[in-house]
Amino acid sequence: MDIIFIRDLRIDTVIGIYDWERSIKQTVRLDLELGSDIARAAASDSIEDTLNYKAVAKRVIAFVEASSFQLVETLAERIVALVREEFSVAWVRLTLNKGGAVRGAQGVGVVIERGKRD
């Protein structure tokens, strides 16, 4: 299985459990790894034969910007489910980083992997 990736995708959203967090937007940073066979696209040199990472990024941005979850865990699960369902991706690894959540730490968050990696 080949991997198409999107690194350090920054999106502003409402995320958090505290009242002050519910009234502002915070930036989350995403790294996505998407399992895909790129051989057909490499042979044809056609965007129609590959996973269009721009389309994935645009859809994830729209979803995250419109969301208002309390937990990064919930946001991460929903992003991965969306990508797997809407783009027929069999395997996804997502790193979701919520910077500034813990004083002294560059970031905190979750790494989840869903699906079957061949």
C-alpha cells in the first residue's frame, strides 16, 4: 500500500470543554496519511486515477471549521470516518494536535489509525 499524505493542515475551529474555549476558535493542526495504490495514477498521469489530496483537504477543512466538538478524540474519529466514507480510503492515520492546550507543551492531541493497511 502506498501512502498519500497531508502535513500540518491548520484549521480554526471551536474545540474544548471549558466555557472560554466554547466562545473562541482555536487552531488545530492535522497530519493525515491515506492508504492508496498510486500505480494506476502513475501509469496514466491522470488525476482521475488517484486520491485527490486537494479534494480531501478542502472537505476536511470545511468539516472541521463547521464543527464544535468538546474532545479532540471525537473530532479525530469524525474526520477519519468522513475521509474513509466519502473518499473510499481503506486505511487512515490521523495526528490531531491542539497547540496551547497544556502550558509548556508545544502541543497535545491524539494519533489514531483506522482501517486495514495492506
